[in-house]
Amino acid sequence: MSDLQWFKTQQQGDRTMVFDPLRKRYCALTPEEEVRQKVLYLLVEHLGVPAGLIAVEYSIKVNGLDKRCDAVVFGKDGAPLMIVECKAASVKLTQDTLEQAVRYHSALHPKYLLLYNGQECYCFKIENGKLTALDHLPNYQELNS
């Protein structure tokens, strides 16, 4: 278990804020942020991803447009390994969600895509331009192999 503190909240006026231990700041606890915090916890605490190798709200350019990945997992060599796309629990993961992640892939070229809404979770591996659905979530060692 890491020494990061997860799911610590506080009130700021009428807004609930959650502490993001990776960004080291409080963020508004929106439905999507709640899902993002759950998947970050899963990545760090259960799949062994070093917290320092995850970028949250990572800025990229796609077809000349500024976009942001919910999270990107990097390898020890600094290369992107996985793009994580989060949706609020009330938002169904659809073909559109996958297409969004694939567009982000075109900018970073990681080996994996992870789609998560707190209810459903889909992980894909991309090799030689072919997208393959996985039946499990790879741990950090597997992501690097």
C-alpha cells in the first residue's frame, strides 16, 4: 500500500472537493472526477503503477486541436503506455468513447487504452494498428512487457 491519501474530501462553500494525491491539490468532486479518482486508486494501489508515472489531465494535440487525456500512464523510459478515458458513472461507455480514446492514441501511440465509468471497464491493447479487447486489467509489469 502506498502512503498516498485517497478520497479525502472537504467542503468549499457549497461544493465538495476531493484531494487528488497525484496532482497534490483539491479538485471539485464532479461525477467524472469521482470516477477518475477511483481508477487512479486502482492503477496505483492494485495494479502497481508508480504514482509518479501517471499524468492526470494530460494535454495533447489531436488534428491541431487542444485535447486532454483523463490520465496517461508512462513507462520507466518516459514513453506513454496507456491512455485512460473516464466518464461519469451515468454515462454509458460507447463506440464514441472508444473512438475518442483512439483519436488520443493517434497523438501518443501507447500500447493500451482503458475506458472506465465506475461501472464498466474496458481495456484494449494496440499492436500493429490492431485493437484487441483484453479480458483483464494489466498490471504495471505487464504494461511494460
